[in-house]
Amino acid sequence: EPAYYDGDIVFVQHLDGESVSPGEIGIFVLNGEGYIKRLGHGVLESLNPAYDPIPIHNYDDLQCQGRVLGKV
């Protein structure tokens, strides 16, 4: 089961110019696409086992918008 579904309202801690630490869940924009994922080492990890990790390459544009604290 995924932890977050389309339409869920999540609580996000804004990180001013920082990123989450590996193992934490964040809001990410990777090459223009938005995701709620766990930051791994060189990958964005899905909380739903049905989805493979997304590799992060040096040429990718990755931005962390904040740390996910929970959902309503």
C-alpha cells in the first residue's frame, strides 16, 4: 500500500535552500515532475513497493521543496 495517495493533504516543513537527509520523505521536483518520495543514496525511493526507485544523475535538475511531516 502506498503511504500517500493522489489528493491527500500533507504537512510540509519548508526547508530554506536545504534538502532532506537520506531516509527522510520529501517533496521533490525532478526535471519538472513532482514527487513525494524518500531520499535514498542516489535515488528517490517510492513508499509503494509497486514502483522502482528513480535514479538521480548528475545532469538531473533535482529540487527539494520541503520535508513531509504527515498527512491529514
